[in-house]
Amino acid sequence: MTSPPARRPAVPRHRWILAVVLVALAASPVALRYLVFWPLDQWQVDVDVYRQAGVSILTGRPVYSAMTEAPQLLPFTYPPFAAFLGIPLALIPFGVVGWLWTAMQVVATTAIVWYAGRALLARSGSWLPLALAALTAPMLWLHPVGDGIRFGQVNAFIVLACVMDLVEPRPRLARWLPKGALIGLAMAVKLTPGVFVVHFLLTRRWKEAATAVASAAVATLLAAAVLPGTSWTYWTFALRDPTRLGPNAGTANQSVRGFLLRLGPEGLPGTVIWLVVVAGIAWVGFRLAARMYRAGDPVGELAVVGIVACLVSPVSWVHHYHWVVVVVLALLGARPWEERHRLWAAAAVTVFFTLRLPWWGIDWLAQRDWPQWPGRMLQNADVAGGLACLALLWWSARRRDRETGAGAGAGADPDVEARPSSPALA
């Protein structure tokens, strides 16, 4: 006779209320900086891009020709399906949209911590709400998260969709969908989650790969059915025009390609070097992600694939590194107080990505009489930070394999299918 499942300890309602207040207080410095004290001509410029796409659909103007108001003059650069997300925003005053979008990003980041940190949070008992708030607060101060709030970006929602898709137990909202469906919808909004399809194929998860591609294709075809001309413009012109994304060599592009564009060489030699470097990063990263998958560590798996996407993508703005939230939780694991190396690693990543080092580099390089190399190092700090995240995740996985005696299987070929045991939630 099986014993009934243990009941979760009752959580007093006032602790949930206090947790909401604490998260709001933690978000307030970022929100005040970018929503109250920020110049109006730079206010929530990226969510305005989505909103204007919605206006274009409602008014019949060309989606990919319209620009936001001066001085930004930003075009819509995302797939046509993403333009439909702007329709509800077009029905709301822009001032309200900025505050609403910020609140939604805070909620999404909190949800990422909830789902990705569930193994750790489950140990807090009736103090779970305050533990959740304590974990979420420093995540809201990360430079990538703050930049997402500054511009009104979508990366918090992209990361949340991927986390809800793969971390077990899946939330009720996603449980009725096959695995890969939410990642596919994220691909229809932004192309970068497509890196998960490569990961699925390398780990021989044919169903998840097919589901992701199918859901992205259905969303894309529905958009094409409603807006055929717009879809044709995107896939034949807008997608291939890198100038629509902004200056690829600017400091905000913290991909390997951005790093090489800033340092050279230019032209074909630079392209060859970039392809060789990203191929090496992808090879190491996908092997590590497969290792995490076989170990039943979906949070570590997500963290690795997300950071690989940031590094190998031609353009990865600072806010694309919202994946650092998942990295921190993957490093913490379920019992960081028993494995102090996890605490130190997670703390180091959190501090590093809170410091806004690329902008320190800009300030340094502005001093003409100072040596340039320290400024260049700071300017490319997030690229180095992404590589350090992969190294720390590999180090953590290796220590875990040693402690559990799983080292023999950890180096196995990732092309060999090996379904993991139940997710590491214990």
C-alpha cells in the first residue's frame, strides 16, 4: 500500500502579500530610472516598435516600412507573427503600455525564478514566498534584465516560454501542449530560440524538434495567410538586411560577431574567424547541454543552450542575456548550502552581470590618454561573461558527476540517445 503524497505546508497569505511588496520594491529602482527619470525621446523605444507594428496592421500601412517617431526612427525587425502581438498594445495609450510592459517583465522574471528554481524553493516550506522574493530581487538588478526594462523588450517572455516548455513538472498552462510547442511559438516571435531545435536533434529528441518546427511553421503560415505581402517582404528583404538591427559593431552587440567587428579583422578574414570560433563554441556548448539532459538537469540544459544562442547569434544585444537568470539558478542547484562552490559560482555570475561592465568600457575608451586595452576588455565583458557561464556550468556538472559516480557516462557521445531519469527535483 502506497503512502499518500506529503502535503505542502500551508503558506500564510500575508507572506505572499509581503513577497509581492518585496519584489515590487526590488524592481522600483530600475522602473524609476527608466520610466520616471529617463528622457522621453528614449522612453520604452522597443515596445513602441511592437506597438507601431500593431498600428500598422490596424491601419493598413506597410509593417516593415513604418518607423517609430523621431529621433529613434526604429523599424520593425521581427517575424510577421510578432506583429500581431502589437495589436493589443496599439489599443492602449503608449504611456500605459510602458508601465504595463514593465510590470509584465517583472512578473515574467519572477515566474522564471519560480519554475527554474523550484528544486531550491521547494525546500523553503511555508517561507516559500519570501524565498522566491529573495531569489528574484537580485535577478531584477542584472544588467540584461534592466536593459530589457529600459527598452521594453520581449526576452523575459522568450526565456519564460522555453523554461515552461522543458522544466518538469510543467505548469498547467503548458501541460496540455506537447514539449517543443512553446519554443516553436517563441521562434515565431524571435528566431534565436531556433537553437533549441539543433539541441533536440543532437540529442535525438525527434518529437520535440518536430513539434517546435511545426508550431513555428503554423504560426508563421497563419501570419502569411492574413498578411501575405507583409510576410513576403520580411522573408525576402527585411530578414536579410542587417542594417535594420542597428549598428552591429556597437557595444550593445555582445555576441562573438560583435566582439570581432569591434576588434577586427574586417571582411572575409573576419567572417572566417567568426565562423570557426562560433563552431567551436557550439560544439562545446551542445555537448555540455546533452550532458545536462542525460543527467536529468533541464535547468542546466536550458542555461547552456540559452547562453550558446547569445554567443553564436550574429547579433545579441545586452538584453538577450536574460538567460543569465537561468544560469544563476542552474548553478545554485537544489542544495547550495551543502555545496558552497555553487553559492560562490552563482554569486560571481550575479555580481558580474550586475556591474554593467560594457558601459564602463565605453567610459574608459572616452579617455584618450588612457591605455585602450582595459577599455576594450570591459567593452566586451558580456561576451567573456557568457563564456565564463559555460565554463562554470561545465565545472559544476563535472563536480556533480564525480560526486555521484556518473563520470563514466558524462563524456559519452551526445549523439547517442539516453533518456534521463526523472528530473532532478529531489
